[in-house]
Amino acid sequence: MLTRLIYLIIFIVGITLGASSTYLYFHDNSEQRPDTHELIEKILKYSNIPISADNYACEGKAVKTVGSVVASLLELNKMNKVNMLTYGCFGNSCTVSVSSCQPWQDSECSSRFLKFNVDSSNEIKPNTFSCFDMP
């Protein structure tokens, strides 16, 4: 009887620690540098720029502009309980994306990307905007 009680206590402690860790992982504020908003500001300057049909592979929206893609990213992000919007640059290629994938999911989730390139002075090349969905 005593061993069952010990197993039950260990089980309850394990569930509590797992739930707490998951909550903290998804609801903890990640540290961001103060200049990270500059990328979003730069993108919004190009919100009226149309995205060519060759570079547009996103479902939905009939209006294919940078602004409509940013709006759809924010809309998709709002559907999640936590912030799943990410953005950043690697080399001279930058992306803004939102994902519906949870860490434990390996299927039945999707992501939307707004991709663009920057030049050597970190200015956006307006003709490089592209939108695509990944299943």
C-alpha cells in the first residue's frame, strides 16, 4: 500500500512539473534586442508593393500586396493562444513567418512565410518579396 502511495505522489509531481514547464516555455517573455522592431518597420514601408504571381504561393487573399500578407500573418497569429510569429534575417535573406505547429506535432500543421532579400546596406529589395505556405 505504501509503495502505491509513493508511486502516486511521484506521478502527481511529474505531471505538475511537466505542466509547469510547458506553461513557462510558451508564456515566458523572450528577451529581444531593442532594435528588432526595425525590420517590421522597414517591411511596412513597402505595404503597397504588389507581389508578382510567380512569387505568390499563399492561399486566400485576392489582393497580393506585402501589406495583405503581413495582415494575413497577424490574422493567423491571432488564431493561436501564444505568439507564433517569428522574423529575422540570415545573410541577406529575411523572413517573417507564423506557424500553427506545436512542439509535439509533426503533422497537420502549417506555416506561412513572407520572404525578401536585403542589399549590402540592409535595405529591402522591393522586387524580392514572396509569400508561400508550407503544409
